[in-house]
Amino acid sequence: MTQGRYTNDIPDQSGRTAVVTGANSGIGLITARELARRGARVLLACRDEKRGKAAVSRIRGAVRGADVEFAALDLADLSSVREFAAAYTPDRLDLLINNAGVMALPYGRTADGFETQFGVNHLGHFALTGLLLPKLLDTPGARVVSVSSGLHALSDIDMGDLNSERNYRRWIAYGRSKTANLLFIHELARRAAVAGSGLVAAAAHPGYASTNLQTAGVRMENRRVAERVVQLGNRIIAQPASAGALPTLYAATAPGVLPDSFTGPRFLGWRGAPAPSWRARWTLDDVAGERLWVASEQLTGVTFAGLGA
């Protein structure tokens, strides 16, 4: 198994079912398309129905016979997360790709009152995974892959201020949310092992990939000069979204992927073929992982039946 252009190496996914959040564009769209290309049934879990259904059409146009469909999911609203999970009808779930995210937004709150980046990037996916856990545990070889970022290195989480209410700095809040992604995977992998489950929880990051993630925040504030700078960086420096999706696809489908592994681009964690990625030591802290888990259960009201402490 090479780690080069991994889309050429993706094993046959026939008979498998995948959920990809935020699959209407960028890395999520590429991930969904390539899983469908290899025979998986893929649910594109997206907030925007129009864009989600357009993505379904794009994949069907690119992949003959693709088994893909749109499903509404707004990670900024826990009632939507619960509705998605309740409406999930397949009898199996082989891959849950927690891909959707927001980055460096102006301060805001989700429908449930959480700071937007922490609420969408971590709590929404925490709740989704917990609600879909019975399907995952009933599916041999199932995997949960959370998409984090090299920018998790900007900050450890602050258990005393999870919603960044004391001092909101958009990039620090983003780093904390991406640290939360890694701590979630760390604790999920630990709990799965204790329970004797074969569930594999792994993480990935795209390096610097050109997507609309980078421009969303500055566009919301109508910062046109900053938007042009970001767009220029995307064109000149970033790798394309198709390359940025490779670590996620590797973590989701490669044989032998280890629980709590972190896959990213080979070259300085920025670009290149999938490879094991550096991660900050605080993302491997058992105490922090358990504390975040307990807080997340309390905030979302979602517990992980079938996985003990």
C-alpha cells in the first residue's frame, strides 16, 4: 500500500455506508466522491439543502452509478443533529467522517448558545457520533475519522472557558476547537479499547488546502482586502482540495490504520502524500480527554451508550 496518490489505492468500498459531514464543497466533497467511486453508499450531510443537492448531482455526473444522497444536518443546532440521527435508516455505518467545520469567524453563538467554532467543530460532531454510535458498534470494522488541523498547535483547550466568553480571539478559539477534535478522538479510541470494541477512531488534517474555509470569516465581515490576500494564498501556496482530502481518505480506508492516529501531508504537515503527522502533547492527555468528554456530554445531553469510562 503506497501513500502516494492515495485515491488510486483506496480499497473496494462496495457494501459499505459512509456519512460525510460538510460534503457540499472542498475536502468533504472530494472525500464523498472518492468513496462513492470505490463503491460506497455515501450520505452527504450538509446544512444547505441547495448546495448539498448540487453536490450530489456533481458526484453523480463524475461517477457513473454513484450511490449518493443528501441529508440535512446543521451542526450548529443540536436539534438538527438529533433529527439527522433519528432519520438515519441504513442498517450499518462503516465510516463517519466528521469533516465539516468553520474557521476564524467573528464571535457568534450556535442555536444552543455555544461559541460557534467550539459548537460546530467539536460539540456538533461529538453529539452526532454519540447518537450514531449504536450503528457504528454494530458494524464490524467501522471507523470514525475527525478532521482536525495543524493549527490545533495554536492553543490547548481552556476547560474553564470552553465557550471563549472571557477573551475571544478567533484564531485561538479555532485552535482550541481543533485541539478538541484530537482530544475527542483520543478519548473515543481509549474508551473503545476498554470496551473491547473494534471501532477505530482516527484523525486527519489537510495541511494547507485551497477551500472556501479560509475566506468565510473575512467575507462575513466584508473585509475585502483580507479576502483577496487569502484568495491569493490559496492560488499560489495552497495545495488543491483534491490533495487536501488524501489524509482523510487514507485514515478512513487504508488497511492497518491505528486508533488515535493522526494523518496529514508528508511535507512539513503542509502538503504532499499522507503520512503520520506531528501533534501537540496536550492532545494526548488522558485527563484532559476525559474532562472534555464529560463536559461535552453535559453540554450536549448526549452519552455514548456501549462505551464505558
